[in-house]
Amino acid sequence: MNNIIIDLHSHSHYSDGVLSPAALLKLAKNQGCEVFALTDHDSTDGLAEAQIEADKLEVKLVCGVEISALWANMTIHIVGLNIDKNNPILQAGLQKHQDFRRLRGEKIARALGGAGVVDALAKTQSIAKTDMLTRTHFAQMLIAEGVCKDMKTVFKRFMSGKKPGSVKGKWADYDEVIGWIHSAGGQAVLAHPLRYRMTNTKIKRLLADLSNCGCDGLEVVTGSSSTAEIALSDKWANEFNLLASAGSDYHGWQNQRIQIARLQALPNPKKAIWSDW
């Protein structure tokens, strides 16, 4: 599987992506992708639709999910690959996160209202395709309303620290999330390790804890990775005995330049998480 195009991280409108699962599969197919994972945030609701389209297009669909988790009081994202979407332990955990996301959305909307953004909840719901609102939905609403010019500005002004739209995540701890994924027969992968606001020393502490709890892999290649970042992530994967994964983290928003299934090669394909699939 070393020479085929693989993308193991993407989002549909069942979380904070723009496209339907079917449209996402069509785009992936057009880009030459042969193995593709749908990994919506804390939801597997789009997988059934994705599977129908994948079968039509003869694309190998990897059932996935991206789960928020807490480590050292910080939010990280763990991707579950090759999961059984019907596993009751996994679904019970995801339901808790979905309930919190709804509550958080209401809190963010109230806070934005207090900061002068009128009808924040209704405007954000008009952008989303489901009732599970994410921070990305609120960010896109603020950009569409002309309040902020881009995602970076949104998070700087509203979504970080003690800013109006910053609501602390009540996610499950990282070891519990890994347990949900393993209960569902899947492999747990730390997503985009260089996107967290951590020093390299702290990331290595995170990786050590994840590895000790049975985490299977590290996302070495993302849609925005530089060659230097890939080399560093690959070094960490080797150091902590983690398999290497690759995923674009495609969402489809016009102001995000990431393309689906356009990824640099893994430095060490023998350590690819898909090598024994």
C-alpha cells in the first residue's frame, strides 16, 4: 500500500466540514484517493452515508472519528481509525461529548452576544448542517459577518484564553478516549501534534503519556505540514514507538487552503499505520 494515495483525516458536515459524506468521497475519488477515512469530531453519524458512496466509487473507506480529550488540562485530538461505529462503549462516550458540545455552543453564543454579536446562535446554526455546533462554525459565522477577517483573528479575539467565546472543554481524559477507541477495535492516533500550543518538550511528555496508555500512532503528515515538521514528527514517532499516520484534516471551507488527498510521503513507509491492514 506504499504507492497508493491515502488520506486518513477529514470532516463532513456532520461535524465542522462543509461537504456531505457522499460529496467528500466523490472529491477524494477525483483526487485519486484509494483509501480514505471520515473522521468527524465526536460523531460517527456520517459513516453510513460515506460507506454507501465509497462502495459505489470503489474507494476503501476507513471508519473513523476524531475525539477531543484532556491531557494536563489541555485539549488534544485523538483520531480513531478502523473503528466499529456501533460499539456501545464508544457511542456512550461520544454521546457525552455531543451533549457538552451543544451546551458549549449555547454558552459561546451568549458570550458573543455580550460582546456585541447579535443573534450569534441563530446565525451559526444557519451555517451548520446539524445541531452539533463547533468552534469552527462560530468562527466561520464571525468571518461571514465581517467581525473578523480570518480564522486566526477569530481565535485571537474571541476563542482563546479568557476571551468572550472561550469555554473550557469538559472532555474525557486521554486514557479514557484511547480506551473507547480500543473497545471499538480501532487504533488511536494523536492528530496534528504541532498544532497544539506546547513547547517541543511538552509535546514529548504528551507522547510519552499517550504511548504508555497504548496509543497506536502519531499523525506525522498533515495537509499543512512542512518538510521540517514531517521530519520532526517522524522522529518523535520513532522515539515513542508510535506508528505513522497521514491525513489532510480537510474541512472544505473556502478560507482554508488544505486540499484533500494531497499529502507528502511518509519518511518511513514501513512504520505506516496501514502497513498491516
